[in-house]
Amino acid sequence: MNEAELTAQRLAGARFMARRFRGFLPVVIDVETGGFHAATDALLEIAAVIIEMDPDGTLRRGPTHSYHVKPFEGGRLDPTSLSITGIDPHHPLRPALPERDALQRIFREVRHAARDYNCRRAILVGHNAAFDLGFLNAAVARADVKRNPFHPFSCFDTATLAGAALGQTVLAKAMTVVGLTWDSSNAHSASYDAEHTAELFCIICNRLRDSFREAEERACSLGWMTAEASAEAQMETEAPAPVLPPLA
């Protein structure tokens, strides 16, 4: 599928995305860091995966935007964390960007996608999302980035979603029980973890489609939606549900 076809498909699903998450565009964020404390420990990698929607309302993983990040001046680098991620922050061939540049590049893509889907802002999706949101907000504050498209404190946590829907909170195990592959040798790469988190989020949300339809019909009956949105909801309800991958 070429870029023009992808854009057309994105626009066709735009009227559904804003309704699905109350005007928020889900964007998966994964960070690799020099420790566990957002205020003091360095941000070393950041990846963003934009969640897209097909014209029938089915969610799917969209493009990935990933960058190596230079440790901020004075940023702590815990040797234990570095041994887990395998990152050498000072490797001469590491193509790292300053925090501000990396954030601005990702935020630019997120703002474009939010505009395409008629969403007022983005909401972070992550596996143990509070960790990723904490590091994102700390980097935004340090770099003095003014146009942050993400909600400052709300997020969607796939560890919680997977625990409720699948009985698994570990990302690798949740991926396995839905029939997808997990390569532990690639884990702790921001782009790899973000892309698999996005796949998991889409599968769970797509499996909840009937529940969303019922709730939307109730919202229409309560007068929480406009007549136009109500008619669109009814049309979507009458459409056949997408075929979803079976549980393993």
C-alpha cells in the first residue's frame, strides 16, 4: 500500500477514531532509560507508534518513529539499567539526538496524526504506562518543549488491559497467549517494545468492539452524543464486525 492509499484509509476512519476514545488519539510510547527515576536518570531511547483506524473502525498499528537520545547534562546512568538494555550511551557510532530534537520530531508526527483523525490531543499508551509518561513529562520539562500533544497525566496501560482481558500482565506472556511471537533477544529496544505493545493494544480494543458499541448506544440514548454522531454509531453497529485473530 502506497502513501496516498494509507492517507486515504486514515481519513476514511477519522470520523470513528475521535468517538472511540473521546477525542484522544492513542499513541504508544516506549522509553529506554539510564535508571528508574524520571527526574534524575537519562532518557536514552524513545519510540512512538501511532495507532490507526480502518474505515470499519478496526484499530491497527501505524508507523513507528524512534530515536536514540543523548543523555542530558548531569543525567544519571545506572550500570545495572545499562546492562539490561545493552545501550552504550557514549558509543561513537550511536546516532543520538538531543532530547529536544527527538521530542520535537515525534511530537510533530503525533500532531499531524491527531489532526488527521480529528482528535484534540494524544493519549499515551504504554506497558506500565506511568513509567513512560513520567520520563516523557520530565524530558519535556527539561527541554522546555511548549507544544506537547499528549495528555499530561492520563494514559492507557496495556499491563492493566492485558491483565483484565487475558490474565497476563507481562508483555511477553500477553503477546504469546494471543498467538503472536516474542523475541526476547530484541526486548528492551524501544521500537520493538513499542510496536508489540501497539499490537497488543489493538487486539484487546478490537475484541472489545461489541462492548464499545453497546456503551455508545447507551450514550446516545442519554443524549450525550449529537444526532449526527448517533446516526453514525447506528451505521457502525449494523456493519459486520471484523474478523479478529483467535486466542492461542
